[in-house]
Amino acid sequence: MLNRFIALVIVLIVALTFSQLAFTQNARPQQSGAAKDRKATAEPAPPHDISGTWTPANGPNDAIQPYGAKAMPNDGKPEHQLPYTPLGLQTYKSHKATIGVDEVLPKDYNDPRDKCEPLGFPRTDLYYLRDTQIFQNEYKVAILYQYGEAWRVIWTDGRALPKLVDGAVLVGKEVREQRFYGYSVGKWVDDTTLVVQTVGMMPEDRVWLDLTGRPISDAALVEERFHRVNHDRLELTVTIDDPKMYTKPWIAMNKFPMRLADPHHDVMEVYCSLSEMEKYDKLFANPTSAPASPPGGDTPGR
Amino acid sequence: MRMRAISVFALAAGLLSVSMPLLAHHGTAVFDTNKTLTLKGSVTEWDWSNPHCLLQFDVKSESGQSVHWIAETQNPANMVYAGFGKASFKPGDEVTVTLMPTKNGLPYGRIKQVVLANGKTLNASGGTINADSSGSPGATKSGNYPKQ
């Protein structure tokens, strides 16, 4: 009897492994003729250039980050506990996420994403960083994100990072508004590494850091390091420095690998639509969150 | 001996559940992750929409009573990689749906796999199985427009 169970276990695990492999392989978009002809050894990275359509190197689901920041998932492990300030912990506890160690039922969540609020930055790095289009010229780098079809601009023209003032941003001598995607400036620290600093994001009552409801505030300074390892590979490292929410800086993504996609790849929309959300909640989220049916209740076909 | 066998099986079931690709929108709190149902039914509606696609279908019990089921997948941008598309199902299609049911006993679930009447299998957690070379109707993995 035991041997039969062990055999079943092995079959299940092998089947799952091959299923995962098949998914990863099928996840790769079709390559153009030029890409197919490229030699197995990738060409060197072009200097000061991260343009292109980038997709997670380990398959499209790798960057969804359902358990939160890739390098520090919200999985309850001690090594992944974030260094919350008292306000940070209080803010986290006020967030009701549908996933993570403190997840609630779909009917009880309060994620601003599901009110169709913009994800904001840096959540756009830490959630659903799928097909990511980067365009650049000598003045700026523009990033087009798949989720919510959002975009942001990183200035590389030498301008200074804006200063934070109470509830606003000081650009030169001008007081400006806070933004969902902040104010970003970038600097090439070598031929293949662009370091970007971003400030001036929305306060903690407007945005979440990740899908599990971790907080981010308007005091945050976020650093991104885009390192183009070679022509076909880009690595992204994201560091969060938010003294209102965390007692020390921490790394949220660590050399997250992206690969260059076919330049003809047409990116699908992923969006929040209030009408579609309402339909989904009515048809699925609310009934699935309802209490269990009474004993003896008949659910034919089940 | 029996307890040990049960423990091994529970471990395998646990491995399967945690290894499954996670949905982007919500967790598994409402689902009975240790349970799988396979149902034969007739499609009434296929919603190719965000935040999740929904397949609605009617299942007839042995007594002839019909039950309306609703099962979700991931969003369209995820599902194209698994071979699903806007035109994967139409009302009246006979399908065999394998799903993870909800804990509350109501006819809802999360799709693991759908087998079409022609034998084609769509695996919601991965690529297509036994798919023809053109892939699923309406789905293009690269999303490229056709050349003129």
C-alpha cells in the first residue's frame, strides 16, 4: 500500500515538473527572423542603452510577485520580515490584501488597485512587471508598463532630483504636486548601468507597495539599478528607503532578470475596468466569499 | 503504516498546491486547495475580461437537474500563454472542466483544465496539451498583428 502511495507521489511530482517546463517554454514569444539568427552567445550590451521590450526571463509569471516584493516575499519567514517603523506596521495592518500571510476573503479587501486607482511607483515594479517597453533619447528614458498601461519618465539630462517638502515636491524653486509615479532622474554610472532615483510619490493612504498590502509613503526614496548584462538581458535591482515606514533601506528586487523580446511583440492590455470589476465581484468574488452552504444542501453536479 | 502513507500523500498534495502558478489578482482563501472536481457541461458564456476570465457552464446531474457553474481563470494577458483566447469557447460547446472548488460548497471554482469536444486540452496552469500547431483560436502568443 505504501509503495503505491509513493509511486503516486512520484508521478504527481514528475507530471508537475514537466507541466512547469512546458509553461516556461510556451511562455516565450515567437522570435523574429533576426532574433532566431542570433548566435547562442549574446552580443555585448550597447553602451548607454536599455531600450527595447523586456519580459521576465524566467517566464511571464515570474514578475507578478503575488506574495509581494520578489526579494522579500510576504510569506511569514523570519528572514523576510520587513523593518517596519510603528507607523509602518500600523499602516500595514490597516491594509486588507487578498493574498499573503494576512490575506482576507475577496469581499473584504481594500486594495486601492481594485478601485481602479493607479498602481503608482514603486508598486509598478513590484507587481505585474510583465511586458515592459523602454524608449529613450538623449534627454530621457520612458518606461511603458503593461499593467494599467501606465508610463513614467526618467530624466537623464543632468537635472537634480527634486526635494521633498511637506505634502509636496520642490522642483527648483517651484512647489509641485505629488505624483503616483513620482519624479525620477537617472545617471549612467558605467556603460551598461543606469541608476535611477525617484521621489515625490503619493502618500500612504493612496498607494500600496505591493500586492500583500505592505506600505510605502511620500517620504520614500526609491533607487532602481538597470544593468544591461548583455544585448539580450537586463537586470533590475530596486531598493526602498522610506524612513516613515521602514527603519532602514531594504532590497525589494535583486538583479531581477528580464530578457529582450521580439521587437514586433504587441503587448496586451491588462487594466482595471470598474464595470468589469463590478461584474466579476457580482458573479464570482461575492458568492465565493459567502458562508458555507448548510449541511445536506444539494449542489447537483458537484 | 497507513498514517505514513497518508502523510506522504498530503505532502504531495501540498507540493502540488504551492507549486501551481498563482493568480495575479487574489489568493486561494476561498478555494479548497486539496480538492479537484471534473465536470462535464455545456458552455453558456465565456467572459474574456479583467481581472479574471470567467467560464459559465451548465452541468446536468444524474437526476437530470441542471446546475449553473462559474469558474475563473487568470486574466487574458496571462491566459494567452496557456493557449486560451477570446474565441476559445462559445455557448453550446460541450466541455469537461477540471477545477478547484470553493470551500463553501457552491458551484464555483478555479479552472485547472478544460477539455473541448474535439479532444483539445487547455491547461490553465501552463501550455496547451495536444494543441494543434496553430494554437488556440483567437490566441497569439506573441500578440503580433498578421502581415498584410
